[in-house]
Amino acid sequence: MIGAGKVVNLAYTLTNSEGDVLDQSDHADPFMYMHGADQIVPGLEAALVGLKAGDKKKVTVEPAEGYGEINDELKLVVKRSQFPADAEIEEGMQFETQTPDGQGVIFTVEIIEEDQVHIDGNHPLAGETLHFDVEVLSVRDVTEEEKAHGHAHGGDGHKH
């Protein structure tokens, strides 16, 4: 049964409210995660508690329990000169920077206008209601090695 301390294999399809497929994983290439380790969005993790192998469930996750609401403070316009002189900047590209407190934030370049670059630090799915169609393929106990590493390993172990 899914709960803290379990490794879960899922087949799923993730769609937005318009029905567009955003991500998916199937029986041949399932998604594996360690439950209770903040490896999936909170709304989905909470909805899976108590399910077992073979269970299927449709889960709707609102932005607050998914990738968050859109934070307008993470939409910035910066000068081109703030990038390294040799950096090739293109719309749609992503880069990581550090906040003053040392936290990494990934920004996406939205628009380039002469010497101004519009960037967005929101997750691409921020503000989206997420619709998961999930099938639980397997549930097992977390191994000591997985606990130490902080993530699930496949059936053939894990090499660093």
C-alpha cells in the first residue's frame, strides 16, 4: 500500500485543462519515485496514499498543490549586458541562477527586445490545473541504500 517509505512505479498520463498531453509514462517505461520524499507534486502524492498495485485513479491537482500559482515577481526584464558577453541568448532557452540566499532558480527567456531580455522564473506548469490518469504498477519497501541516496533505484540496483 502506498505510504511513506515505499517505492512506487506508475504508468500515467498528465494533461492540462484543455486535454493536451503534457507528460506520460507507460508500462514499458514506468515512472518510479520514493513516496514521502517530495519527488512528485504534493497534490498527487496525497491522492495516491493507500493505493496498491493494480489500482487506477484520476486525480485533479490545483496549482497550489501542483507547481504553484504564477508569481509575477519572477517575471523580470533585465539588460542584455547582465548576461556573459559571449552567451547566445534565444527565446525559450533556460538558465539557472542563484538567489541572494543561495537557492537555485531556473529562468526561461520569453522575449528578447534589443538590449532588454524578458525572463520568467516560474515553473512552466505554474498556474496550471493538472489532470493525472494514474495506474499503480508496483509498490515496495524502500531499501537502506535508497534511503541513504534519497531516491529510488531500479530493479538492477543503482550505479553512481
